Amino acid sequence: MKLIAPYEAKSQFSELLREVLAGEVFIITRNAPKMAELRPCTPEKPSRTRGMMKLDIPPSPLPLMNRWTFLLSPDESAP
């Protein structure tokens, strides 16, 4: 955490942003009291992720059907 003056922050803003991306935190002060902080943002969690519904749906209690089951009449059995 580094303390810097507002003029220094304004004149070296691009360099400060590079350091912030590397994880550095800056506090901008004017005559000792803190005015602002310049720190990296926390990454936002995506609202949706691929396969997220698979976690919420319980397994089906119904037996699995093979692809030929629908062709059989009720009195026939599978080969």
C-alpha cells in the first residue's frame, strides 16, 4: 500500500494502473487525510455457467429406455 498525492496520481495514471493490475494498492492523500483508494477489482462471478442446471436436477427415478423400446407393443419384450 503506497501513499501518493493527487497530482502524482494524475500525472502517472497509466503507470499506476499497470501496478494496480499487478496487485498493488494506492491511497491518494491530500495533506495527510485519505481521499481515495486505487485497487484492483475483484472478478465478477458469471451469472450463468455451462452445465449449472445439472447440479440442481436430481437423477430421474424412471428406468432408462433404449432406443427401440418405443417400437415394441406392450405384449412384446425387448430382444
